[in-house]
Amino acid sequence: MSFGDPNNPYAQQPGQPPQQPGQPPQQPGYGYPQAPGGVPQQGYGYPQAGAQQPGTLQANNGYINIPALGTVQIATMGRRLGARLIDGVVISVILSILMAVGLAGAVGIAQDCDSYSPYSPEYNDCVNEAGAGLVAVMFTWIAVIAVFTLLYEWLMVSFLGATVGKLALSLRVVKENSGGLPGLGGSFIRYIIPIVGAFLCYIGAILVYLSPFFDNSGKLQGWHDRAAGTLVIKK
């Protein structure tokens, strides 16, 4: 048998181990560059086995590779629920203080009516004014709730990536494709979707908040996160 004959496919090439009798000839790996000794190497456009691309789950084990952040842990639903409860307490305390101030003003107007005779026109005018004040307080209260919750969730997630509850439990909302802050647009989309769902007797909002359980990708990404392109991770 001749060595190095390019026209003889069964010829032993330099650097290859001796061929054993009865074995088929060793052919080079198609599409892979040959290393000394005839062992094909991966490369040149062929993905390495087990390599993780940015934004893909690693073995569905609760970790994800995000550009600029590397491998990070996805926030569990238990932590996210805890953060939501903390936010509820913070919002309730602040709104209760504001409500107490508004009611104190309305009660003060009603007490002023005691200075008039119950049968005088001035007393009737005062009572009507107090009633209008209570109605105004009620509508103002509703508006304050809507505006405050919007600004609380929207602005904090936009500029900090987290609300008070998420900060307390070391959670952060990031863009899935870059690892950066969601920004005003992404945070608003993430906030408004549960609010729209709340118009259906709040059932829609509950489904949105539970939607991470329906995510088969393992990212625990809710419908509002998918729309905004965000993920909730543990810092």
C-alpha cells in the first residue's frame, strides 16, 4: 500500500495511525477542519455542544443567560408574590394618610354647619356644601389612587427596575434582550396590561399575574412581561 497517494482513497495519510486489517478506511469528517492525526474539530459556523446563546435557558434550571448580565437567576413566584404584598402595604399606608387628610377637611366643613340654626337657609346651604365636599373627596380619592399607583409602579420600574417590594426582596425587572432597564415605554406596557384586565371584575388582572405559571419556556414570563419584553430576575 502506498502512502500519501492522493489518487488512492485507501492510502494511509501522513500523521494517521496505522490501519488495522479488516477495518474500513478512515475518512475525514465532512464540514469540519482536520487536526493533526485526522480528528475532526468543531468550528467554522458549527455550534459547540451545550453552548448557551444569550437569552436562552440553561437546562431549564431557573437560570438564564442575558446580554451584559451573564447568567442570572429567574425570580421565583414566591418572591414575586412577596414583593407584591409589600408594595400593597406601602401603597395602602400612603393612600390611607392622604384619605385621612381629605376626610378631615370634609368633616371640618360639616362641623361648621352647627353654628347655624337647623331651620335656617344658611344651615341648608351649609349641609348641601358639606355633601358636595364629601362627593368631591370620594372622586378625588379615586383619582389619587389611580395616579399614585400608576406613578409608583411605572416610574420606579422605569428608572430603578424595581418597586419598594422588589428592592426589599432583591428582585429586578430587566429587558430580556439587553439586560437594561425597561424604560418608560416598557414599564408602562407592563403596568397597563393588568389594569386593562381589572375592568373584567378584576378576573383579567388575576389571570395576568398568574400567567407566569403558564409559561412553558421556564422563564416565568407573564403576559405583561412578554408584551414589554421584560424578565424578573433575582439580583
